[in-house]
Amino acid sequence: DFSESVSKLLDDTNQSTPIITKTKTNTTTTANPEPNTTTTTNTTLIPSTYDTELSYLHETISSWVIAISTTTTSSFPKRAILSDLARLCTFFGHDGVTARILPQILSFLNHRDDWELRATLCKQLPSVCAVVGRVATEQFVVPCVETALVERMSDGMIVEKETAYYVVNKALLCLSSMV
């Protein structure tokens, strides 16, 4: 399953951070021809390319999220992204979530014909808000969630009361957990 594979990749990356960022150095001390002096040389044996590799990985995962969010008509892959949103947020951190993930997932609220996707998003948004902080939550998330409180007809489709109530319920729970 794609979402499980990505989750495993994110876990492995987050767990290996302290290991990869350390570099081993070799210190050599040699006697200098001058009396009472020594020369110390530090040589890096393992160059740290972690930041470069992590940036590449962020770009790759981000492109997957964007592709799924914008080109896929099925809501299943979108709900798969939402199913482990907390782990995705941990991987991207504050700046990555704010710039790359939040705009994509908030667009899921525009899928008026897919109440399950909107409800799942409302259920998972508090984990995103914990990462992006109060200001971004107030400016971006709360106004979007407020739109979920108004379930209306979409392109002539009548929204069933039960599904409308379900989405509104999840939106209210989302808002109450942010307070």
C-alpha cells in the first residue's frame, strides 16, 4: 500500500537524522620541527550530505502529494495521504508543512461531492495545526474549516442530511480541538 510505504520511508528518515548528521573526523597530531609546538589536522572522513539528501527527499514526496492532490480524481489516494498526516507533518516540519502540505490538503474542502474526504480532512487537521502554529491556523485553517460548516448543494446534487451532519460534526470537533 502506497501510504504505508511512504509512512515507513518517513519514519526511517526521521529516525536516522541524528545518525546521518554526525560526521567522523580523524585528528592527527604531528611534531613540528619548532621546539614545543605541534600541528593538529582534522580530516573529515564522511562528508555530511544529509541536508542535500533530505531536501531532495522533501521535493520528491512533495511532488507526490501535489500530483495526488491535483491530478487524481479518486478520493482514495487523497484519504490515504490524510490517514497518516501527523507523520507527514513531522517529516516536513513547520516550514515544509506551511509551504507544501497545507495548501494542498486545504483544497480537499473544495471537493463538494466527496463528503468522506472533507470529513477525514476535518478529523486530521488538528495534527497539522500543531505543527504550523497558532498564526497559520488562525489565518488559513480556521476560515477553511468554517466553510465545512455550511454543507450545501453542489452542481445540482442534493447533499443528504446524514452526510451533511457528519461533515459539520467533524468540522465542529476540529474547531473545538484547536481552541
